[in-house]
Amino acid sequence: MSQAVFPPTDQPISVPPMDRYNQELIENLHPPDWSNPEPAPCYNLVVIGAGTAGLVTAAGAALLGAKVALVEKHLMGGDCTNVGCVPSKTMIRSARVVADIKYAEKFGVGTSHYIDIDFPAVMERLRRIRAAISLHDSAKRFQQEFGVDVFFGNAYFSGRNTVEVAHKTLRFKKAVIATGSSPKKLSIPGLEEVQYLTNENVFSLTRRPNRLAVIGGGYIGCELAQTFRRLGSEVILLQKGSHLLGREDADAAAIIQKTFVREGIQLILEANIHHVERQDVNKVIYYEANGKQNQLHVDEILVGVGRSPNVENLNLESVGVKYDKQKGVIVNDYLQTTNPRIYAVGDVCMEWKFTHAADAAARIVIQNALFSVLGLGRKKLSSLTMPWCTYTDPEVAHVGMYPEQAQGIEIDTYYIPLNEVDRAIIDGEPEGFVKVHVKKGTDKILGATIVARHAGEIINEITLAITNNLGMKAIAKTIHPYPTQAEAIRKAADAYNRTRLTPLVKKITSSWLSWQR
């Protein structure tokens, strides 16, 4: 098993396999010949961490005229570009092609029963696409296009208004902690000794594991379990809970669980793992499920059970920044830490651990850190309407409240199964639904869950409606092209409109029309 090496000092960065694509990646995101600039006398903003949150904060502030320093110890782009969204969705796209070929005969398209999956080629495509996208986050771009001073090295607070990095002192008026998160570790005896995969090294694989155990049934575990299964691995998913996607709508989780079983993923639910050991070339997981002791022999183990904030080695105590090792840096609704000079944004402090959440919150930090003194009105994190999507097939997307979060608010739910939507039937994708929750007796949208192959695209209409205080009436008046799967949302709005046809209204309209005859 190969894995990325992130050195604690200024040693060269290595991302195996070191082919031309990964060399290009490193050249963009941590150039080997990079020389840190001489620090300015004082920065309006020093940003620690060049993942999505840090990049958006630095670029946005610099474009507004601020003098900005951006510090990164590993690769610019953070998890999203290097070991998260970009590589995972690239793999998922290849896996979807396999699924489309497998089920092509349902559409009258004959294929051979054998599908030649070239796993090394899939991973090479991943590296090629990642390298191309890395240009957007490159050190040279941020220096030359945005005017940001980019520093590579380990940063820590050395005084009330200073950050130390690579033997240079950066003075600041305000600072932003954007150090992100890392895969959460499990205290399973023997797991560390056998070496295991996480999102930080799974995309460095060049050889497909024949038997893969996935520990964790959340969005990371589910996305990668289905992807590897479709790419030819035998996949066994061990979940501590009684069903997959425990935080999602139960009906949505049930569809994903049914899909996984149909695709040949072995699910071991309510699994309690006792220990792990190596036996020859195998890794053996000893576990208990349904009251029975058992063992599982696999080639690789992939752990995807959540994220832990990166709060270590920043010397936060010395500058009065409170933090929790599980929850991260403590911030208020304005993303301000317990030191009013210092803000935090992204995975290191937020419950929403999504790239788009980090992006949206970074825009809040820019205004609050740089302009609140002008009395422009500070922005609140709680004001954001945050959608998210799990990129299984079908996808599960959600925005707003779940019914159990309504807290005393009575709700009406409008449910449209996709097997009632013409485009879903045409596409051969009738398994899914749209659920929209509204405040009872009104058209005010409180939340929605969508299960569909492209639910992440469809959810945007609901997000826009909630953000701009548009209700079901507005959606019902909006013409949707026919046939599209998003028409399910209009059908939900039509269902709401039908509730307005009360017996009294119908009596009045019937009387009027009768008089007109």
C-alpha cells in the first residue's frame, strides 16, 4: 500500500505514484523550488491553511485591497483538491460508466457480459484530472493574480499579533485559522499495525484490492464502498449502527441500503469490531454482529468514520484561543474565536464539513474580520442555508430542516416518488423521491430531501427558494421544462396548491361556474 507523505518540516513533498501528473500537482500546489517572500511590515490578514476556506478567504480579501499572507504546510487546495471532492468524484464517474454498461441491455443496447475494468487507467485518469484542476489553487496563481504572499511551512502563533513560519515572523491585524480536518481515528486494537486506507491515501492506489472492508456507513464510507464495488472489488461494509447514512432521512437511507445489496455489497450492520491483525497477506477483522463472533479476511481496510479538526501545534493556548479536540476551535456566530483578533473557518471549527460550506463561511469571515469596524453589519454563520449531497448512485441531497428538527413547529410534507415523474421513468431511474417539508397551513419551505441520480443538481431550486423566502406558490408558478426529473419539485408544489382548494373555495367556484352555464 502506498500513501502520501506529508513531512513535518521543509522536506520535499511526495504524492505516490510520482508520475508526471503528480509531479504537475506538486509543481502547482507546493513547488519544490518555492522561496518564501520577505514578510510585509504588517498584514491586514494572515490566513493559516490553504484549503477551500483559506483560499477563498485569502483571494477575496486580497481582491478587496487587503495585504494578505497565506500559509500552507502541505499542498494548497487542501482535502478537496487533493484527497477529497476532486479525486473521489472522478472515481465515482468511472464507476457510473461501469454501472451504465452493466444495465445497458435494459435500454435495448447489447453489450458483452464481460466488462474490462482497467483500474490503473481509472486511477491515472484521476491523477490527470486532479493535476489539471490544481491550477486553480496554485501558489503562483495566488501570488501573481491575487497578490497574496504565499508561505510554505508549519505555522504557529508566536505572539498576540504574530505568526511564525519557516523562521519568518508575520505580523497581523487579524488572523484566520483555516487548518481543516483529518480522518477520525478508531481505537481498534491492531488497526494501526496492519496499515489501513483513508481518504488521504486511497487515491494513491494503483492496484485494485480484490477484497475491501469499509468501516463506516456515513457518506464517505458509502460513496467509496459503491465505487470500489462497481470497479470490481468485493466490498464488505461494516456499520456500527442498524442502517446506513444514520443522519439522513430514513426513507432515503433505505433506498441506498437496498441498492447496495442489489449491487453485491455485503453489509454487516450493528458490527462491533474487537481487533484487527495481519495473517500472511491478509488483514483479518474480528467482530461481533447479531450476537455472533466472526472474522473477515481482506486485502485492504478503508476507514471512513468522520473527521477530526486540525488544532494541534498552532500554540493556540498562548493567544487565548479556546478549542476542543473533538469539536475544533470554538467560535461565535460571527466565526470569531475567544481572541477577537483571530477568526476560524471551515472544518477546523464548523459542524458542516463540506467544501461549499467552507467557501460560504469564508465570505462571512472576510466581511467580519476586515470591515466590521466600519459598522457595516456583521454576517452570521447561522444565516446560511446549507445544502449537502451524498454522491452515491442514486444521490441523496438535503437542505434545511428534517421533521424531527422542527421543534414544536407543525409541518406538512409533500412526497413525490420518482416513479410518478415521466423523465425518471424514461431514464430508467424511478427509484427515489422528492420530499418537501413546509410550515403547516402556509407555503413556507422548511426543508427538503431528494433521492435521485442527480439529486445534488435538483436540490438547488429548493435551496434558492429557502434562501430568498420563496414558498411553494412561487415554485408552482415556475415553468419547468418537460420532461425533467426536477419536475418532481413542481409536482410537490402542485400538491400544495391542491390543499388550497378547500370545500368552501370549491363551493364558491362551483356555484360561479354553474351560474355561468
